Amino acid sequence: MGNRFLALSRWVLIVALLVGLSGETCNTKDDGTDCTSSCGNIHNISYPFRLKDDPKHCGNVMYTLSCENNITLVDIPPSGKYYVQAINYHNQTIRLVDPGLQKNNCSSMPQNCPSLLGYPYSVFYMVSTPVFYIKCSNPVNSSLYVDTAPCLNINASSLVQQKTYSYVTVGVMKVGDLNEGCSAEWVALALYSKGYNTSYESIHSALMYGFDLHFWLDDEEICKHKWRKYHTCYPHTIPGT
């Protein structure tokens, strides 16, 4: 009887250890850092990002993406949805394109307002630059104003209304920078470059390439129980040392 009880106790102990170990294994996976998904041309959707249909433990809910018709999208209220073109985890940037823009159609315009972009994303104007759509009551002769014709023509709808002229400017501007009789009608974002002020077609191509937003994570969130230096995560302890 004693031997049988001792053998049974050993089995209970072994089963308890196995359950405990399996529980630890599950917990290490449930931190959301081991999940990887793909959609369309984005093959490296991993922490902190996740797809809407991924298991709940994957990624950070603030960085939820959706996959629609094999296209990766991000919804940033109240601005709207954007197409995701690339994710750079090293620089912590995500490149987006406004869905209102159409390739090889320079008359297409952005439909979202990037000035409404909010946390956890932010615009760094050293990386991305604003593109202002401007309407003027008189022609403007300035190297800063790029004529949108023949892509965009804003004509008066009746003989009573005055003809207007459409331009874009690239870069940060103030209200005082507007010429007399001009008003800023819309704003978009493009990657920073010094070669945009040549033609509206080139500016439209730049808009089609997209713009970068920074996504914010501290070292603890990025590395999950590890320490970080120079964009690399290291374990707190190294076996054998």
C-alpha cells in the first residue's frame, strides 16, 4: 500500500510539473511578439502590428491593420483609412498612401486630411513634408507655386463667377506666405525631397509613393522582457555566463 501510494504521488508530481511547464511556454508566447502575418505586398506584419483577424494575443491593439481585397490598410481616426506600402521596424516608420490617389491619373486627389492624424502615429517634417493645394483668384508667378494644369483645372461654373487658378506648394508654410487672393484648400503629405517643385505630375508621383509616419514604442514594449541598444534587443542573462 505504501509503495503504491508513493508511486501514485510521483505520477501526480510529474503531471503537475508538465502542466506548469506547458503553462510557462504558453505565457511566453502570449506576449504577442511571436506572431507574424502577411497581406498583399506586406509580408512582415509583426509586433507591435497585428491584423484584425489575428489571435487576440498578437501585437498591440493600437496598431491593428486590416486586410481588404489583399490590400493592407490602417484606419487612423478621424483622418481615415490609408493603404500601407511598407513597415520599417528599425526606424519605427510606416509608409502610407491616400486611397483617393490613382496611379497614372494626375487628376486624382487625396481624400484624407493628414492634419487630423493622431496617436500612436506622428508626422516628422524632417521625413515627410506637406503639399498644399491652393486656389487663387489671379495667376501667380512664383517658383514656389506649381501650376496643376493640365491635371487639375478649376474653372468657373458660370459667366458670373470669376475664373480661379489652381496651384500646389511643397513644404511648411504660414498664412502670411499665401499670395493675395489665394487660399489653401487642402493639404496632403509626401516624403521630403528637394526635387518636387518642377511639375505637378512629379508631385503627384511623389504623393503616390507615399509618406512616412512614426509609430511610438518604448524599449520595454519593443523588446518584451529584454534590454535594447542601437535598435537591437538582448536577453537580460546569457546562458553559460
